[in-house]
Amino acid sequence: MLDKLAHSFEKGGKHEKLYPLYEAADTFLYTPPDVAKRDSHVRDALDLKRMMTTVVIALLPCVLFAMYNAGLQAHLMIAKGAAPLDNWQTAVYQMFGFGFDPANILACFLHGAIYFLPVYIITMAIGGNCEALFSVVRKHEINEGFLVTGLLFPLTLPPTIPLWQVALGIAFGVVIGKEVFGGTGMNVLNPALTARAFLFFAYPAQISGDQPWVAANLATLPQGVSGATALGRAAMDPNQVINHTGDWTATWWDCFVGTIPGSMGETSTLCCLIGAAVLIITKVGSWRTMLGVVLGTLALSSMFNAIGSQTNQLFSLPFEWHVVLGGWAFGTVFMATDPVSSAFTDTGKLIYGFGIGALVVLVRVVNPAYPEGMMLAILFMNMFAPLIDHFFVQANIKRRLARYGAA
């Protein structure tokens, strides 16, 4: 059926200007009909479509856990005395007849899905149309890169984010973070992180502080109970996290599994490790970049631990806690390894990753007013990735010239 319609979308056809929309549907559903007719072509099974599909598969554990944990955290707080939010999501959830029981896995998953799926749908609708618009104007194909951006962005947001802000954020990320540079493969900054950074600085009340991370009315909680993220608690008092003082009862294992408040898809280090295994085995994600982040985090956290501080207790936060708090694991696996905005030389990837790991600890420790750090660290190193690659490429050219010159 699509082949019969092809002539009207091809050059000279009635709908020639809409060819990118036809081509996107055709290549998404079917293998492109173009084949190499000579033997001189280099064939590679890993094209852009397969690469992006692999990343989506690697993200699925985080997606499923995001829906479960968003519901779980809401039910836990409601069990402690918080009132359910007075919004359409709660009304839809109650239509299914479930209570707010944190022990009911299906109820938690359903409640969380009612928050996550609208964010995802808005992201794909607005961001996808922005991509399509630029493709039609520029007369080039609609690339599959947005399939990943459209899944990464919702996972970095709190469940209570207003949907109009989701639309505004992804539009900014796609247009300003990607399309103004020329589209897929040309962007300097990670589009999903650019979108989140825009929301963070434009609307901090809805994406920071203690309130947004749990889909419940925390104002009705008994005094002393908080919905702050683990990293937010660590910024106020690391001993509250490490030694579980106050109302903090989660263990390091809870933080590793991800059953703590936070951005919907960033809390589970375990799910991120599953995704990392998929990306490394398929060679879609760079293990060098991930290793660099680990080494940079270890180096800076160990240095601060050795220095110590009487006034800033975050100096004492050890490496093993840094890697399970905030968006460290999610950023390391899925954001830092973005093949477009990261370094592409082998040694450059190690240095690029090391810079991210060092910067995230630096931001968390030295500036406890903004304890996350991972988003800014990756965006900062995105800008330096081309420079890092430049030096290694030039050094390699000089070595080759010297080698062949001597021969």
C-alpha cells in the first residue's frame, strides 16, 4: 500500500514537500528497498535505526521501574498521612478501584503509569512534530534519533511536572539544542539534557526542592516527614543518609535498587546497570566513557574524603554513595554516552568521562545548594568534547606523518 503511494511523495509528485513524513513511516515499518549493486561498498549491520532501537530496549528496565516507583512513593507517603493529589490522575486511578497500598505492585505500577505515560505522550507529540517540521522545511529524512530523546526526557522529570512545561521543555530541547545546529548528528549539546536544563532554570519550583518528587500532597504530612530525594537529604546532612538518622530509613541497597523519591527514571542504579550491559555488549554505548565517569567520581570523592571539612559535611560522602544517589547512574549510562554530543576518539572518551565524573562531585560537594550536578557536568563536557577530540586527532595525524616520513 505504501509503495503505491510512493509516486505522489517523490520528486515531482503532488505531495513532494511531505516526503519526509512518508519516508519515516515507510522505513520505520519496512527495510529500505535500496541495495548496493557493487562489491566496493562497506556493509554494516548497525545503522541509525538499529542503534536507536537498541538504546530504547536498554531503557525499558528504567521505564518499567519508573512507573512502579512513581506509584510506590505516592502510596508510601499516603500511608504516612499525606493526602492524594487532587488532580485528574488521581481521579482516573480511583476509577480502577485500587487503594493506595504500597504492598500492591500492580496498584503502584498503574498509579505511576498514569503519571508517566501522559508525560511521554506529550514529549513524543510535541518533539516529534518539531522534528517533522524541520525535516519538511529542510527536505531531509526524519531520523530515528528522537525515539531516544523522547524517552530520555520523561525519565529525567518528576511525576508531578505540569504537562504544559513538558511540551515547552521538549520543544526548546529539540529546536535550540538540536535543530539550530543542523539536526541529527550536528548538535553540540544533548537535546534531552538541554530540555531539562531549560525547565530547571525557567521553572525551578516544579523541578527542584522537596515537593515535586512524590505524587502526593506532602503539605498534609505530619511534621518531620519529608519527600526530599536522597541526594537532597545528603546535601542537608550526609549522616542522615549514611547513618539513617531522622525519618530517613532507606539503606544503600534501597538507593541501589531505586525505591526512593526522585526523577521518574533516574533512581534505580540496578536498572541502569542492566541498560549499560545491553549498550556495552551491542557496542552501541562506549564502555570507555562509562569507565571515565567512574574514575573521575572515584578520584574527586576520594580527594574530598581525604581533605575533610568541619563546615561542609558533603566532603565525607563516600564514592559508593555518590554512584547510587541522584542521576549519576542514569547520566553515566544513557546521557554521557550519546554518540553525537560526546567525544568519539578512544582516549578522548576516557578524558571526557573523567571530566564528567570529576565535575559532578565538584558541583555536589562545593555547591550543596544544587546537589545534583550530573546534568550540568554532562552539558559542560559536551562543549569540550570537540576540543578533546581535536587534540587527539591532530596528535594521531602527526604520529602517522612521522612514521611514514621515516619510512
